[in-house]
Amino acid sequence: MQILTADWVLPVTKSPIKNGAVVVDGSKIKAVGSVAVLKEKYPAAKLLAYEKAIILPGFIDAHTHLEYAVFRGLGDDLSYVDWRILLSKKETKLNAEDWFISAQLGVAEAIQSGITFAANISATEAGLKAIKQAGLRARAYYEVIGVNHKDVPELVRKTVAQVDKWQEEAANSLLSIGVAPHSVYTVCPPLIKAVGELARKNGWPVSIHVAGSKDEVDFIKYGSSKLATEFREVNKWGNVLWQPTGVTPVKYLLQWGLFANDLLAAHCLHVTENDLLTLKKYQVAVAHCPKCSAKLGMGIAPLREFLQHGLRVGLGTDSPASNNTMDMFDEMRVGLLLQRGLTQTTQNAEARQFVYLATYGGAQALGLEKQIGSLEAGKEADIIVVDVSHSHQQPLADPYSALVFTANQEDVRLTMVAGKILYQDGNFYSLSLAEILNRAQKVRQKLSLKLEQM
Ligand SMILES: [Zn+2]
């Protein structure tokens, strides 16, 4: 048994506890309360005491691609579509081992940043293997891409075989498996429909990128934008017919049946009031990735409308490839500032609310709020400790404010998943960071850009 103590404990679903403690028994939380009471009640528990620190549930990254970590910083000033084209050109240079090393880098960063759960979308097994090896909790969504109608039966067969294989590999781990048709511009309608039906039949959760950019809206509605031309040429889809549909990406997905699934939709930036009503009607959850969306010039998501419509919302980093870091403090801070700037008010964009989105909100979006996302007796012991002792953080007025307005990923002192310490004060217990960095550097050389491409 272990007892973690700090100046503040944020259960998230209840009020902050000054001089709080969390008791961990095996992989579960045994008790949450005041230091004085819990120390007396559990005198034999191993003490992990933190001063000028905050204990809170681990962050839930509701949308990422861990094996893209090695792409960090490539095409930083490109728009979304140009960046996506760059990725399509570069990603063929990596082999299975390279993807694994890249995923290990992503997993290391996640753990060091206090992310205890990652919703990871991937077409390769690299993420799943790196996650399992490091002891992170995650959902691995098998990514499906295909624009050619004649390939649908084969792709459906492959999806069934891959998900079965992944489920076998995930047995006795902290992983669960889902399926992710990549997006409306990379998956043809019959494939979206077939994958949705498969997922419903087998009870697989589904995730998809939706309405992430104006280019995507123009492609679906009018058959225009670079997604209809250069992007398809690069992917050798130039000879596959695409006809404009005249509807929004959300309406389009509705027509192809995907909303009948347990669905987590990433982005949802370009949505109409009707789209929002559709998302609510079908209880679609949203992975909100504010920093990635702003960086790639995709837009600002209507978070206030998501919440007003009662949608379940979690925060996602969308990987270092698009975002440069997997820093959930950054996501909270940037997300909050963008909403305040956009709406010209501080109402409904408070620090507490963003800590909620980064933890319990993510758990709700993934349908896992009974197991993770808050500090409560009986829940999984996925816990982090954040240092708030620095000159840029003191004096501390409010623990929620301190986390959102002053903290960064390097302020995480401890990351615990299922009662096991994966990271503490610079030390990793389930991976070798030096080895991963060294190997990742070699993989990165395969992706180097010529000056004229930058
Ligand atoms: Zn994504």
C-alpha cells in the first residue's frame, strides 16, 4: 500500500483538498482525503510526500498518433493539407522497426508529461507494442484507409484479421482495441459503412477525424481543394473518381451510418448548428485538439457550443508530428485562451473546466469514466504529481489556475498507472529514454528535409 501526499489533491469530480492524500492499494485507489486522517488510518502505507505540488488524475490524451513522434518539427509552417501531403511523401521511408522506435519516443514523452491514457490511432502495430511494453493505459484504434470501392471486401477482411490479432496482443494488458476509419477524405463511403457495421457487430469502439479543415469541407461538399488534387496524386489516388456530395462532413457520415456506432470524433471544427444537433442526437463524443488545430491553421473548434449541446468532450494532442509536443498543460492553456479570445468573455472557459476536460472529460468521451479520469476510491490508480514550486508558479492562489496558467510537461514529478510508478523525478521505470532518443535520431535521418522543402 502507498500513500501520496501533497499541498493539494484534485479529485476533479469533487472539491480540491488542501493538504490532501491518496491511498493506493495494488492497482486501485483505496481512499482520497486529508493527510492527517489518512496517515492515521493507514500507518503502514509507504509514504510518497510531495511539497509545493498538486496530485491529480493522470491526463487522458483523447486523440494522438504516438508512432509519428519522430516527425516532430517537420513542416512547422505548413497549412494542414500541405503538412499532410508532406507526411504522405515521407512516411513511406519508414520500416516497421522505425515506426516502433518512433512510437517508443511518443510513449516516453506521454509518460513524462503525465499522460496515463492515450487514445492512439495507427495503421501499424508499433504504437500498441510500445504502449504495452511501457505499461501505459490506452485504446489502440486500428486505422483503415482506402478510397477504391473495389478494394472494400479485401480491406474489410484485413480489418477483421488485424483487430483480432491486436486483441490477442492486448490480452492481459491495460490496452483495449478499437477501429478508426481515418477520415471522410481517405475512406470511401462503402468502406465507412462496412467498418461501421463490423464495429457494431463486434462491439468495437470507433474513432474518426471529422470536419478538421475548410479543405475537408470543400472536398466533401464541392469536390474541390488540395485534398481533391495534389493530396490524391501523392497517394496515387488520382484515377479514383470522387464526386462532390453537397453536404457537410458530419451530414455525410450520418448518411453512411457511422453515427450508429460508439463514436469518438476528432476535431469537429467546421460544424453547423444542424451538425451539432446530429452529434448530440447520436451521442457522438468529441476529441478537441486546440493546439494542433491552431498550429496547422485549421481553425478554432466551437468548444462552447459542444458543451452547450451536452456533448462529451476530451482534449487531445494529436501527436508531436502536428503539435510538436504532447503537453496537456499546453492543450488546456491554449484551449482556454483561444476560447476566451474567440468569445470575448472568460465565462465558461475557466481553468477548472479545462482540467476537467483533460481528465474526466476524456474518460467520458471514451466511455471509461467509471474506471479512470478522477481520484475516487475503487478507481484505477492512474495518478500524477505536478511540481508547482518554481518562481513562475509561486505564490499559488488556486491549484486549477496553477496547472493551466503556469505548469508545463516538465513539471510532472510522478506518473503512476495502475498503481505502478512509470516515471519519477527524471527516471523512467519501464523504458530507457537515452536508448530511445539515440535510436530515434537515426530514424529521423531518413526523414530529413531538403532546404527547398522547408
Ligand atoms: Zn489525428
